[in-house]
Amino acid sequence: MTARRPGRRPGSADTRGEILVAARKEFAEKGFDKATVRGIARQASVDPALVHHYFDTKVGMFVEAMRLPINPETFLPTILEGPREEIGRRLVRMILTLFAEDASRQSALGLIRSVMTNEESVGVFREFMTNVLLYRVADELGVPRIRTELAFAQMFGVIVGRHILRLEPLASAEVDELVELLAPTIQRYLTG
């Protein structure tokens, strides 16, 4: 292997885009847990430091590579900070509001459809959801992990019913109305 010269690498000016392509491939082949920044850098023919230059963390890179509408590194503190007895309300409102915005809804629904029809995608998504989101919330709250999985399943079902199946009156219900109906159940899952 020849040593790289310092400075801008020759070739395409879209290094960030090339890293994202390499990341998608690496995540698809190895899953979220086994994909590494070094492996992604190797796929993109760049130094790992350059990957870190464009993406602070592997989670941040995954969020962009998979076009996720939220970044857990900003989402989790918003949910976990504040009174524990209001976590269900904060979580439900945040998710429903996210899906009320056209751009994030389209991105998320595309991901949901992809995950539901592609076995490779479902494995990567499951690893990410459990290890980066659900289990972190469970550990932070000190509750059994199945409780966060149940809360996720409840909200996932609501999103599918509301935005994919378009069940009425669920599809046209106001966010505030749904928060009032769902928050107590999600709260019970998360805090007992």
C-alpha cells in the first residue's frame, strides 16, 4: 500500500457522497453493529479521519446514509430530559409531530416500506433500533428492555395505521387528540 500525500485527494470532489455510498454498502453487508468507520473508509478509499471529519459518529453517518428523519443523538436527550412522569407525552408528541411534517414523513415511510420488504434492511434497522435507541432508553430509565420494545411496537402500529393504511378516523385525528389517547399507554410501558 502506498502512502497517501496530505491534502485534498485526487478525483471526485464529492468525497462526502462517496463515503455515504460506502457506508450504505458496509451497513447492508455487515449490519450496524459490525460495520466500522475503518471499513467504511476503506470502501471509500479515504482515511478514517476524513470520515470523522464529515460525520462525528457512526450513528450520525448511519442516520444520513439511511436517510433517517431523526438523529438519536438529538432525539434521545429531548425525550429523556424533563420530568419522568411526562416521558410518554413527550415521546408521542415528538413522533406524531415528526410524521406530520411532509419531508420527514416521506423519508420515514420510505424507510418503513423498505424495511418491511427487504430482509437485509430489516436486520440492519433492527440492530440500530435496539442498540442505539430502545435499549439505551430502557437502560437510562432502568426498565426491562421489553418495555421499550412494546412502546416502539405501539407507536409503529399507530404510524402504519395512520400513514400507510390510512385508517379512519386515525388518519385524520389531530395530533393533540392522539397524544391524549396514546401518552398514558406509552408512559405505562416506559415507567410502569
